[in-house]
Amino acid sequence: MAALQYKDDHNRIAYLGRERGSEDFTDILSYLDHSPLRYALTHDPPVVFDSLVKQFWATATVRPNDAGSHDLVATIDGREVVVTESLIRAQLQLDDANGIFDMQIDDIFAGMGAIGYPPGRTLTFLKHHFSPQWRFLVHTILHCLSPKAGSWNQFPSSIATALVCLSTGRVYNFSRFILEGMIANVKTKKNKFLMYPRFLQMLVAIETADRTPRPTSAFTRKLFSNMRLKWAGEEIPLTPPMLAIAAAGDAADEQNAAANEAAGSTAEAHPAPHSPPFSPVRESTPERQPETEWVVPNPVSPGTDWRPWPSVPAHSPVRDHTNEPASPPTPPDQTVVFKVPLEFGPVPRPAGYVDPATIDPIEVAAKRTHLNFYCSTVSCCFPPLMTSSCASTFSVWLML
């Protein structure tokens, strides 16, 4: 079996920036900013481990659960992980437990016609039939949330059902939509690929032994100009339920901005005192605590045994000086009393000691004459034997 491949245009990160070229997309951007889809559309994990994605899809199997639906079970670094619909809902923050997943065909066609899609009876829909704002919404859902790996102009009835729910203010079950796509990817034998790399890291949230990263892909502001291409029809506005969500979110943002601005002006009116000057005296360092050790049980349940990455050391607690014993009192100053030194008598001399002052100078001169004669004689006859050390030795001997 050939190795599974990534699809660069699949599971991308949405672009919701307000830059040049986004003037015609203000309403849809405000709606997505304040909808429950924002986190799943825009969250970029710190790192996506390539080994995690490949191991998951190489070992994933479908297993029925007690509720009658199915779960995905895989093995990553020898540990079992289970992906369920509730886990997807919680980790992607979708809040769609009671959402709609299936809809009658007539309701789908009626809802699609209400947002400007031309009438028809086929369940394969085309993105280019929408006006720019609606095309932007479809394009974002296709690339960021759907299990599709190609044919980006076409989308099935499941995404059409999601559009109808969003346009009418109802909740669509995107969690089940994502899980059903993953199950279909496990069962297929022809077009299987490495699906949802970004979502898998968010769902499983573990650090594999192989830390090789898999880069994520994000849209840019060029998307706005692409959504206007080949469109000469009438602009279809967003529906009232969608505009209400966008307006409420914008109003909340304005209130928060005003509150932050007021808080900033108050802080400027009462500036914080300057920090004290630097002191060269080094204070005692608190005792360092050991780093946090993440213990992951086996098997792993991604919903509860979440292991963050990268590892974060524990903060050292602030030392409490209230319960420490008091320092011992400082001893009193000690006064040194000056004492008069003792007077010693004459030092006793050993037996046979001769005081140099009592030696006759004539005798010394005679001995020095004999010494000079002897040294000159030895130096003439035996030059190597007459060294400075020998002369000094004879000189001392003759002086005694």
C-alpha cells in the first residue's frame, strides 16, 4: 500500500482580517468573527506533529459505541486514542450538541434559493453560482472544515444543509459532519489521505516521540479578490439572522473598546510610581522547584488526559518569611585591652661561643691573608675545584 499523502488545500486556516480589499466582505467577516465556528476556523496549534497524523491514519479503525454511533480508535506511540463526536465538539468549541444534521431535499432547495442560488434539482452544488460574500463563506467551509481534498467548486448536500442552517439562525452539527468524514476516510480504499492534520493535533493533543513538525497552511487577503472573479450579477446580502449576530458582535466589540480606552485614560491620569533604583545588593533567591512531569496513563483518553506541548515548567512559589525562625541576636562589640609587652633579659649563649667583638683584629687579618694565599694556590693548581661555594666554605672555616 502506498504511503498516504497530505493535501495542502485541506484543513486550512481561515483569514478574517480587515485589510485593503475587504470592504465588500464586512458583514460576512463580522458574522464569522462572532459565530461558534471561529475557533475551529482560525485556531493554529503551536505545532502539528507529522508522526501523530501519520500514525493515526495508519492505525485508525471504526468501533461502534453504546449510543449506536461510531468512534475512531487509533494507536500513537503504543498508546490507544479514541476520537468521538463529543471530543470533537469540546476541543473545537463548536457547541452544536443539538444541531441539525439531516434535512429534507425540498427544504434544502428552498433554503438555497433564499440565499441566491439558482433553482435546480441536483444535489451537487457549485460555488461559483453565489455572490462574493456567500462564495467566501462556502469557500471557507470547504477548505477549513470539510473532509474534501479536491474539486473545490463543487460541494455536497451536507454543506448545503449547513448553509441553510446558518442562514436561518439554526445550529448545524459540524461535529458529526467532521466525524462522518473521518470515518469515510478510514473505510475508503481509493482516495484515502492524511485528513484533518490541524484538527487531529487539537483533538489528541499529545507530543509524539518524533518531533518533526508538519506546517499548517493559511489563507491570505488575496482571497478577497479571488471571490470577486467572474461575478457580474446582483449582490445577495446576508440574511437577517446572520446580520443580527454580526451587529450584536460589533456592538459588543465597540463597548469593550470604549471600556479599554477608558481604563487606559485612567491609567494615564494616575501613572504608576517609578520603580526604585537598582540596588547592587543581591537578594536571596527562592528555592527552585522541580519541573512538572507529565504522566500520561495508558490507554490515553484525549478528552481528559490532555498533554500540552511544548512542556511548561512549574513556577517557583514565592518564599514566605512569616514562619521562619528569628535570626540570633548580634553579639555585643568586644573591646580589645592594650597590654604593655614583657621585657626579656639577655639571651643565654651556648658553651664555646666567642663574641666577635672580642676577637683581635690582627688575628683576623692574619687568617684572611692565609686564606687568600690558599685560594690562589688551589685556583692555580686545580681550577675546577675552586668554586665560589668552596671559597665561602674555606673562608668561614678559617675565620673560626
